[in-house]
Amino acid sequence: MHSIKLKNLILDTLEDSKALDPVAIDVNKYGVFADYIVISSGTSNRHIHSISNAIIRSIKEKSFSVLGVEGKSSEDWVLVDAGDVVIHIMNEEARKFYDLEGLWDID
């Protein structure tokens, strides 16, 4: 239940931040490091960083934990690790190139 609330908070924050094409993938059934992976896009470097900052702020305001942030100096991808939910915010080119949705479409 904790991870569902966290995932929903993140999706709401992505919507409020005007993130593009947010997707939440349930990876719990694979016994990996998280219950959900959330992927979305930003329109620019500035938008990507604004989205990631909004997510971090929302997570902390609701008393969830941020375990780490990677890519703060990156031009195309920021990862926010919230434990049960890992969030990837990417530009469109990086999202197409790395195709994380395809990677986790294991059914």
C-alpha cells in the first residue's frame, strides 16, 4: 500500500509539472529493487530538472524518503530513487534510445 501511495503521488506531481507521457511500470512481480519504475519526459534540460525538483519536494512533504538522485548535471536524464519507486525523467531522444519501457515489457 505504501508503494501505491508513493507511485500515485509521483504521477500527480508529474501531471502538475506538465511532464510528458508518464508511465508507471509494476516491476514488483520480478523481485527486483523496486515495486514501480516511473518514466516520463521533459521538453528541455530546465524542464527535466524542474520536474525532478518538484518530485523530490513532493516526496519529502508527504514524509516519504528520497534515497538518491543521479544526473543532476546531466543534460538528458535525471533519476530519483524513492526506494519502492524509481523515477526516470528524460528528454525524448534519451527515452527513445534507452527504451526502458521496452526493457521492462517482459510479459
